[in-house]
Amino acid sequence: MLATVAQWLVLASLTGLVVGVGTSVFLHALFYLTDRSVHLPSWAYWLTLPLAGLVNGLLMGAGYRTFGTPGLKDSIFAAVHEQGGRMPWRTLWIKPVAALITLSSGGSAGKEGPCSHIGASLGAVVGHLFHLNTELRQRIVACGVSAGFASVFGTPIAGAIYGVEMLIIGRIRHDFLFPALIAGVTSFQVSKYLGIPYEYFFMRGLPAFSEGLFLRTLLIGMVCGLVARVFVDMIYAVRNVCHRLQARFSVWPPLMPVAGGLLIAALVTVIPTDYLGLSLPLMDRALGGDAMPYLGFFWKTLLVAITLGSGFYGGIVTPQFVIGAVTGNAFAHLFGISPTLGAAVGLVSVVAAASNTPLAAVLMGVELFGGQAGTIYVAGAAIAAYLVIGHRSVYPDQRLGYAKSSWMRVQAEIPVGQEKTHLSYGLLKSWGRIRSQGWRAWWRDMTSRSK
């Protein structure tokens, strides 16, 4: 076992080093471009968004046809579950470049998607160069994903867990944890050294723990679980509508994101431009306690759904941060919670629900917020949100490991986007008895059996 530890200290550290450099280059380019486009007048989006949509459509279509490797999907989930840790290396640049164009033009998306893609692709390259076997290649790809998340958010522990937990709902590969943690910490330190800035929100002045406040944060978590469900369903709905329109009218594929860009440009004539791009200033204000509108989560969800659903490329976790913080802030006063605590709880809860990563989300709360807010209050809310959303995910290729409820049954190892969840046999049997005998007779029968 000492040999295993030594092996992964070397391989995971090397992977974290390479990924830290790669993601830092991307992030510096992103900061440079967005700093120069953040103050664009509203009329300029009528030019930048359709043009960015056209370039995205060409990159994601013709780019993959030209540079893709036959038989290999450029997907993290496919690399781990189907391709034995192998990814096409010639297409490594396509998604980061497409994300830079999306975010600098005003498209509403995140920055972590291209970073996790860079991490997975560079991890696959390391596995190839060292001629690792299939099992080790799968682990090193997961290492790369964890390193990418750690580098972009400045949360090495949560990033390490996220890269492992996101692969399968309800199951964690413990043999992935040590290399993922080493890679995440290394990548984070490299990015800090290369000048990537990170922001943390330490909550001070929180009241001492009380059961009442804990229960109220659970309610905020349940609200955020419903909001996460709206977020996921709207992305899928827009994507399905775009696919149907394209098939029905034989539309040239790159024109779909062009249409999406025009629609976003039209919407921002009535929706504040704060919801475009990364929207991090909006999240900062929510966490700072500024009042947020009740429909703020809907406007951000709508713009993200149109951006990604129409064919732009970008990350999908950063929008969860923003949507969660805005939701928690807006609804906090209804439960007698400070808007700052509500925003922190909401941020963690939406990530736990939409990505199906409750453990990583709780650890993210610890690293981002610290103290009680990062442990007691966000933990229950995050897990409640994770349950409320059901078997939905922002990642359609995410695998199902176990059902979230004993009342449901699922087929394991099936992508969540393909699986149909069914009620358990026991629940169906009980429902049949209630319908035939009435609920009073059913209840007497159940209580007599328990005795």
C-alpha cells in the first residue's frame, strides 16, 4: 500500500501541475477578455451574441468533424465509464476557445466546464504518455477533473470530491479520492502561484446553533431544490425545442446558436445585463446582503438555458452558484433568516441538487464560508435540496448508482438522461391496497403487522 501512495503522489502531483498551468492560462485569457467586454452597451449585444453563436456552432460542429478522433467521445463521463480513460487530444482546445467566445460576448454560462475539460484531457494525455493500464487511466482522468475544479474555484478539497462524486449518483469511488485530492491541492497551489485570484466569504456574527434556525435552513434548502429542478428542466426543454426546430425546418446547425444569441440580445432590453456572462458581481451582492428580486433566479435560469440549449458552449456550475445565492437571499426573510446566510445556504444547496454532489457542496461551503455557515447550516439544506430535485441532473451522462428514495427503483449504471425511474414494488402494492380497501383498513393492517 505504501507503493500505491508513492505512485499516486507522483502521478497525481504531475497531473495537478500540468492541469494547474493549463487552467491558469485559460482563466487569465478569460479575465482579460471579460474585463474588456463587461461594459458593452446593450445595443452591442445584437452584434456580439449572434456572431459568437455562429463561431460556437462552427467550432462545435466542423471543429469536431475535422479534428476529432473516430470512436472517441470528447466527454468526461464517456472517458471514465466507456473509453477506459481515453480522450481525443486534438480537440482539447475547442471547448476552451468556444467558452472564451461565449463568455466574452455576453453569453450566460460558467467558467468551470472548460477547466474540467482541460483537466480531463490533460489527465488522459498523462495516462497515455506513461502507458498506464485502463484502471489507472480512469483514475487519472478523474484526477484531472478534480484538479480543474480546484483550480477554478479555489476549493481544493471540494474540487477533489466534486470530480469523483459527479461521476455516479449515490456512489463514490473511494479509490479515486487520494489521487483526486493530491491533484486538486497541487493544481490549486500552481494556479495561486500563477496569479489566479480567489474570493472567500467568511460569515461573521452568526447566532449560536439552534434547532429552529437549522430547520429554517432546511426549508431554504427545499426551496433551492425546487429551483434547481426548474433550472435543469428548462435547460433540457430549450435544448429539445432547438433540436426539434432544427430537424423540422432543416436548419444549418450553426444558425441555432445565432438565433439563441439574437433572442438573448432581445431579452436584455428588459432584463438587467447583470444576468449575462458569469454574473459573479450579482452573486457577490447577494452574499453581501443586498436585496435580490424574487424572480432573479428565473432570469438567470432563462438566459443560461437559452445560451447552452441553443448551442453555445460554457460551464454549468458557476450559474448554479449565482442562482443559489440569489434564491437564498431573496427568500431568506420569509423564513426569518438573514439574507447573507440565506445566500450562502442557497448557493451550496443548488450545487448539491443540480449536480447531485451533496458532499462536495457541503465541503465547498466549508472552504468558501468557514465556521458554522460552512458546516452546520449548509449541510442539512444541501442534502434536503439533493433529495428534493429527484433523479435529475445538469449532466445527462451522469450515471445512476442508487435511487434517492426507497420508494423508487432505478436501473444502475444507466445515464440519468436515459433512465426512467419507477415506483418500488412495495409502494405500488400498498397503493393498490389503499385503493381496494381504503386507507383506514390499510393503516390498521400496517399497524397490526408492526406489533
